[in-house]
Amino acid sequence: MTSAAQPSHVPLQIAITTGEPAGVGPELTAQALAGAAAHWPDAQFTVLGDADLLAARAKAVGVDWAALLGPSHGQGHAGHHRVRVQHQPLGVPSQAGKLNAANGRYVLNLLDSAIDGAVSGQFDAIVTAPLQKSTINDAGVPFTGHTEYLAERTHTPHVVMMLAGTGPRPLRVALATTHLPLKDVSAALTVDSILGTLRIIDHDLRHHFGLPAPRILVTGLNPHAGENGYLGHEEIDVIAPALKLANDEGIDARGPYPADTLFQPRYLTEADCVLAMFHDQGLPVLKYATFGEGINVTLGLPIIRTSVDHGTALDLAGTGRADAGSLIAAIDTAVSMARHRRAA
């Protein structure tokens, strides 16, 4: 996913939040950044997390964390020209694989610091390691997910979750709705909401991914895309009118297609993104095709944010068996998007 845009001589500033301390985020961050100088020569990285925890988890997976950071540079920070730590203390000591609600607010503090830094211009992009929603909720903070929280904190009324694979023509799947009960999906779909989602996808694929004329394929909501109204009217009453308005604006959005036949090469080879109507309509296919190397991107924000396509993997935390491929891909995409934004 590396961009063809030319890097600036001024290093890009990328923040990485290390997420749930009992999960794999801290160790995957260490593993991913061990090759930072070779993979991203035009970027500097700020790792947000507890400094002692990061050192311990890096050691557990065989990463020479002290050598990677270099000498200390001021209280609360460490690092040479490539990687530094922005220390934020844990609420309580953390043990790999064991959740503790006392660290729920710690996780949110990391995310808040990264968001604030990106909004202020300190960071060109943020990359988020996985967090545990239950820990945050158990800490007394209502929390639905990264996507919704980022939208709220940046005062963005409409954002789009997009997951993607890697390679020269990656599979990308965006969602018209995100973390909703299935019974609420139909009511959440409106002509305006779908049109707004298509505008965001088209804009961000052009400006952050370097695609001059994105082609978006859109699924129906119902089986067989409603079968001309016999299996539902959302395609006729909502999705098709939204597509017509999008086309009138110059957005190349096509459909609605039956979701059970859309995800095959003869369609996808000509698509830059698929817009699915709900979470589990599009993401099982995407994750089956890309798991371990896929990424999550929040489109429509005033900042750049990418993430992994997996959870906290508590059973793997501290063992060294977790694969850093998805985090490496998320960092790669964040750097690429930041290059495109800087060049625009």
C-alpha cells in the first residue's frame, strides 16, 4: 500500500496508541517498529503508552527496545531520530492476558492524547492498536468503538469505517452502518446517509489514496438485492435513489448488487471499494481474504487514522506468537495517506 507520492525532507510524525495493556498491542508495536528505519525512512514515530510496560513486552518478544529508542530526551519522552515514547502511566500494573477495568481510562487517555496531537498538527496521522471495549465500559465510560469515539472527539457528524487488504489492488470494504444491532440497520439507512457515505469514500480515495477516479460497488440490503421488491424495498426506496444522486455529482457508484454474488473476481477486479450496508455483510469476506494483513481506516475525519483488523488477542499476549503484519500494514497505510495529504 506504499504510496508513490514523493516523501518530504521534513519527517512525517506518526503516533501509535498501544491500546489494551493486557493485549498484544504493546508487543506488536515493538515488533513493527523494529524495522522502522528500513520501512519508513521519511517518518518519525511517537509511541503512546506506559514506558515500563512497553519495555517489558518488547523484551518478552525479543525486541531490543532500549536500542530502538536510543538515549533519553527529557522527562516522559525517549527516543532518537526514529522512535520515541510518550509515557502515560498505567492505572494499575498490567499482566498479559488479564483484563483490569482500572486500566480502562488509561486506554482512553492514550487515544485522547493521540487525537489531540493530530488535531493540533503535532501528528500527521495516528495508528491505533486494539483495545478492549469491555474494559472501558467496566471503567464506567460508555464506549461503542474506536470509530464512533473518533467521530465524537473530532466533532465529525459522519465518518465511514473501511477495512482493506494489501497489495497493488487491495480489496476495500466500507460500511454504510457500523456497530448496530441488525434489527436497527434498515431504519438507519436513508438516501442522505448513503449519499453522504459515498461522498466521503470518493473524496478520501481521491485525496488520501491517490485514486483519480474511484469506482465504488454498492451492495443491496436484502437477499438478492430485494428481488425487485419481493424481498424488501430498501433497494428501490433508498439505495438506488442515493446512487442516482451520487452519479449526478460525478461519483462512480454502481449497484445495488446482491452481496452473495458481488464478492467475486469478475466484479472486484474493476472496483476500488465495495460499500456494504452493515457490518457483518461485508467484513466476514474481507477478513477471510486478508486477515493478519488487513487494516481498518476511518474515512471522513479531519485527521488520518488507521488501525489493525483484529482484536486484543488476550490468549497470545506476552507469548511472542502474535503476528505484527496487520499493524505493519496499518502503519504503512498511515504513512502513505500522510504523504498524499502533504503533497495535496
